[in-house]
Amino acid sequence: GVFQRMFWLRKVKCAKNWTVIPYQTFYICYYLEEVILPERLESIGQSAFQTCSSMKIKLPDGLKRINTSAFLDCVNVNFGTLPESLEMIGSRAFSNCDSIVDLVIPKNVTTLEASAFQNCNNLKTVEIGVSQHAISYQLFSGCDNLTTLRLNAPTVATVKSGNPVSSDRLKDRNLSKADWRQ
């Protein structure tokens, strides 16, 4: 990646004409604190921000894809809300992001890959408004504080294989608008 392992890097303002953050662009920029993304951005590449520990970043409204491991191990990432334009969240995209407490997955998301939010230790509430037919394996595994999962899908949701949730604390599993089956 272009800025890979630049430990001194603290703040980045991406060029306005960027539509993609390529593979491992900011990989292991551990002390990166703030990233300003262009409004035209459509895709965040694989491992683009992996292991950027304490980063503030606003995901732009036109963003469509967050690829595999894009924010993996970003323990204290603050990204606000996921944009309504989002269509795909890759495998392990937000795994080990402990700063995520309440999560709303927009209804336009058609692809939620395996372990996308695995081991988000402080995740308590999830609302899924997906327009897809399947929820991937271990989507929320290791999210031991997850107590509320709401699925507001207009179509039947099935689990591809295995349980998407491993929390013993899950109390509210509102699946009234969809059929959750394996």
C-alpha cells in the first residue's frame, strides 16, 4: 500500500477525485487519527485501513463497497453510521472493532460476508435492514455483549451455514418480518 506502515501519519485528506481506496493503502498506520474521504468514494479496498487503531472517519454517502478486512483490528475506529448507499460489507470488514456499540446495517446491503463484525466486544444492538436472502456464517460471532438483534428484511432470510450469532446474552431477537432458518 502507498502509505503502509507510516507510523508517523496522523491525518489524511484524500484527493477529491478518488473513487477507490486501494488494497492496503493505510495498512498498519497505527497512529492514524483522522481520515477525510472524498464524497465520490465508492469502494474501500481489502485491508485498506487494517490495524489503524484509533481513527475518526466519516464514510461518504455514495460508498457502495467495504471490502474484506477493510477495518480489521481498528479497535477504536469512529465511523459514525453506515451510508444508505452501501451494498456490500466484506468478510471480517469490521472484525475486532470494539468501539461499535449500536449498529444499523442499511437496507441496500445485499452482501454481508462471513465474520464481517466478528469479535466486536462492545456491540450490543444490531438492526439489519438487508435486502438479501442470506445472512453469512459467524456474522456476529464473538460479540459476547450482543443483546438485541432485529432483522427488518423484506425477504426471507436464511443462514448460509452455522449460527451468525454466538452471544449467550441475546435477549431480543425480533425477526417478525422475516423467517430465520438454517
